[in-house]
Amino acid sequence: MTQDLAAARRTELEFVAFRWLAVVFGAIETAMAVRGGGSSSSAIVPLSIVMTAGLGVANIAIWSAARRADDRRQLAQVGAVAFLLDVVVVLAMTWAFTNDPQDAVWLIAYVLPLEGAARYGRSGAIAAAFAFTGSVFLRELYLAAQFAPYRFSLESVEFRSAMAFVIAMTAGTFAGSLHLESARANRRAREAEAAAEREAAARARLQELDDLKSDFISITSHELRTPVAAVRGFVDTLRRRRGELTEDEVGEFLDIIHDQSQRLVRLVEDLLDVSRLEAGRLTLEWHEVPVAGILGSCVTGMGEAGSRVHVREVAGCPQTFLTDPQRLGQALTNLVGNALKFSPPGGIVGLDAEPGDDGEIVFSVRDDGPGIPQSEHAKIFERFEQANSEATRNSKGVGLGLYITRELVIAMGGTVTLESQVGSGSTFRITVPVVAPAAQQAPAPPFEATRSG
């Protein structure tokens, strides 16, 4: 429930409480008419009972409707019906409870301009004053006909109606000022609430960035420390014991130094790519490239493991298309490298290219690895996230490859999807347009294999 709706409902329920006073007044006047007897009691008593009982029943219905109203429109409709009821009943009471021309019961009708002002401002108050004036005029005619020798008094009509309009203008002006101040207060409250929400969002974002910084420092320091320590340890061993080592041992040490250096380079390049993506400084260079060239470069980039990658071009697939060959190759190589990493020893990885819908091309990478639970499909594309399995926990990686892959493909106007179940392997699909928007054709530079993620 909004604050405006709650305030409007509270006002309507306050009118319900005030209306019970009118019910009590009608009951008292009815009792006095019965007790006083007289020639008029036979006409007054039935009408009084009907009005008083009807007002009580209607008040209960208004109370129930006001509590059930779900929005301001419904509550406004309830209020309009209640105001009309008040006008009819109060004016009827000024007639029914009049025992002689000097009876002052007509004074209760002055509550109508006040209620009109409270509900609708000056316009509501003036409308009630007009209704009051019409009632006073007809009441004077009734008194002149009912109570001889009383005569119609235009002065009484003018005085009473003038008082009604004075009350209406005063109450309407005062209510208008209150409504204006209330609107200003509500606007300031909404602005303060919006500012508080923005501040809370900013604090949450700062906390998120602080947590991300902590994760970044923790993860990258660990990942950097491992290859650096390995390189330093084996280099130190070579320096101190070079003469004691056999050629095979030296070759083994150099292979380890090379592998750890490559791991360090990949990590630094991943961090630089994340920095460019986060800062919006990633630039794409569009060239027309052959599909077979992209696929072949991915396989070549895997080195000896490339023999386990089976490439397939589906019939109907475009021979060439416009893309950034370096960035698309990087994304595909990340996926192929992960597929090789998590497949069983000697397992085959499929790399397919097939036509998509609406001028698109789809690259699929399939593996026979442990699979990824459905609950983690979205999470693994986030920074520093990996699937929660024994294979991934034992793998070397900082959890940036899939995040970079997704962001690169999105930057090229494409999408990355995943199909996987635990124990059934995984299939990643990259879908990119054949003709990129605003692409600039240029001679394709030599395309070099990119690294795995």
C-alpha cells in the first residue's frame, strides 16, 4: 500500500466515524419526536427511522468498501458515493426534524461545505454550498405552506446561503493550502525516499566492489604466486646445480618453466582483458574472414592437444563472414581449451560451425566432461566463478575465461548459451551475426592462434 492510498483511506474512515454522530443525532431527534407526540409525529417518526437506520447501514457499507479498496480510484469512487449520501441525508434531516419555523436544526447542514472542502477543496465546498442554498429556499417555501401565518423570508435565504458560501470559501481556501502543503510534503518524502534508495544502492555497489576487490586480490595473488614461485624455484635450482643435472632433468625443468610462464602470461592477459571490458575500452576490428580459417586457428592454438578436436562445417554454413577474428578466435579458443581440460584423457572435443537464423552463424563446442549442474549455468559466466565439481576444483584457472568469452561475444553482437547435465558433458554455443552492424571491411591481417582460458 502506498502512502497516498493509506492517507486517503484513513481520511475516509474518519468520515465514517463522524457519520456515526449523525446517526446518533437522528436517533435522538426521532426519540424526541415520539416522546413529544403532536400532529406531526405520525409523519416525522417513520421518515426519521428510515433515514437514521438507512444512514447506519450505509455507513457500515462505506466502512467495508473503504477497507477493501485496492487503489486510489476505487477509494475515490467510495468517497464520491459517501459525499452524495451525506448531502442527501443531512438536507433531509433539516426538513424532517423541523417542528416550527424557529427550529435551528437547519444549522447542521453547514457541515456539508466543510466536508466538501475536506474532500475536494474549494470546488467541493462551493458545490455543497449551492446544494445548501437550494435546500434553504425550498425549506422556506415548505415552512410558509406548513406553518401559517409564517411567510416566505427571502432575507433568511440570503443570510443563510451567504453564510454557507463564506464557510465554503474559507474552508476551501484552507483545505487547498493544506492539500498543497501535503503534496509538497509527499513530494519531498518521495524524493528523500528515492535519495535513500540511491544511497543504499550506492553503498551496496561500493560493498560489492570492495568484495570484488578483495576476491580479486586474494585470487590473483594466489594464481600469480604459484607460477612465479615455480619459475623462481626451478631457475634457482638450475643456477645452483646446473653441473649436477642431466640433460633430461634440465629439459624437464625448462619445460616446467615454460608452462608456468605461459600460465602467468595467460593470467595477466585475462586481467588486462577484464580491465578493458569493465572500462569500456575494448575495441573491435572487423574483417571478412573464412569460417575454415577461424576453426583451423583454434585447433592449431591447442598444440598437440589439437589432435583431439574434431572440426565440422555443416552444409549451408557461410564460407566467410564479418567479425573481429582475434576476439572471436579468443572466445572459441577459451571454450575449446576448457573442453579439452575437462574431458577424459584422450576424449574427443567437437567444434562445429553451422548456419543460424536471420543471417547468423553458430559455433558449437562439445565435450564429454563431467557436465555442469543446471543451477550453475548462469553463475559460471561471472567473474572468478567456476563450476562446483572435483574436476574444476583441481584445475588451474582463475575463473575469468568464460566471463571474458561472454563479454567478447556480446560486444560482437552475439550470444553464448550452454547445454549441459551432470554426467553428460557440455555444449557451448556462440551465435554471432554474419554481417556485423557498421562493420568496416578491410584486408584481413594474418590470423594468429589465441590462447586458451
